Amino acid sequence: AQRVTQPEKLLSVFKGAPVELKCNYSYSGSPELFWYVQYSRQRLQLLLRHISRESIKGFTADLNKGETSFHLKKPFAQEEDSAMYYCALTHSGNTGKLIFGQGTTLQVKP
Amino acid sequence: SQTIHQWPATLVQPVGSPLSLECTVEGTSNPNLYWYRQAAGRGLQLLFYSVGIGQISSEVPQNLSASRPQDRQFILSSKKLLLSDSGFYLCAWSWGAVTEAFFGQGTRLTVV
């Protein structure tokens, strides 16, 4: 079965501290992993995808197939990073259907 | 550019009443369309998806149905709402496969 697990419902850090939002997945084939973000009063939007291997707003995420993880990291958190973050999985035969984790609320305190 | 519209933004409905949520996409043709729901304390769950007009696939058994009467229109319906239908409903579109999904603003449904 395909599953995405985000173990933390809430992650609270101080501004300037490093951030790591955890995501583990279960899928036996070749997954496509995404991080979506929802800022307050905005719609859910793509933050980054593993296939791009790029850094967006200082965030990076590396797909670790051995550990079946796709953790989201940022070395220095900013207050504007406060939002709900969702890890999501799909694969080439899935017609674009996304399997989401339960989401992690990131709270960056001043 | 492509845009997705979803309405209404909030809705309070009594148990047993019907439901109709509408979603339209502009600026593209033949998109894949999706309805997701987030129930309290849970993640986003796919309810329905559609790869073309009149083609609807249901992911979970439930009290809801979906229809796609036009290429860029996706409707979520219920004949009789249940308390458990309360939640946050999101419409989304993509070009399919492993491409990015674009989401509407969502509808907060409260069944009382």
C-alpha cells in the first residue's frame, strides 16, 4: 500500500534555527515526491519536488530511497516560513493522484 | 495562464440537505481534475478524480458523488448530507502523471 507519514503535527522553532520536517513514505516502486505548502489565507501550492533537485525559499529535500524518506530542511528558519506543510507521493501510473501525509504546521517564533 | 475557481468558500448545511460544490478551470484543456477532502485531524484524502468528460473514478466509498459535465468543470454533490461530511474540500487540476497539481481556494463545509 502507498502511504505517506509526517510524524509531527506541529513543529515550533525560533527564527534563525534549523528546520527539518520529516516525511517517510511507503511505496515499492519509483516514487515521485513533493512538498506542498499552505500559507495563511492562501491556497495550497507546490514548494518543491524531488525530481527538480532545487532549493526553493532556502528549503531543500533529498529523496533517500534506502530510508524511504523525503525530509524538508532549511538551515535558518524565517518567520514567513510559518505555514502548513504537506508531503505528497505519486508515481507514473497514478494519473496524477497525490497521496498526502497528515501535514505539519511549522511555527517560527521571533 | 491557468486559473482554478472553487466556490463557495464556506458553507453551513443541515443534515439531510443536498450539496453541490463547483470547480472550474480556465486556460487549459482536458486537465485531470480531483476532489480532495481534509477532515478534522486528518490529512488530505483523494475522493474523486477525472481524466475526461463523464469519466469519474471514486477512491473511497462515501456519501458523495462527482460529475464532470464539461471539460473544465468538476462538481461534487450529495443528495443527503451527513455530519461526517463536514470538512475542508479542495478541487485541483493537473496535466496528469507526475506533474504539479494546482489547487483551488477550498470550501469549508460544516454540516449541522
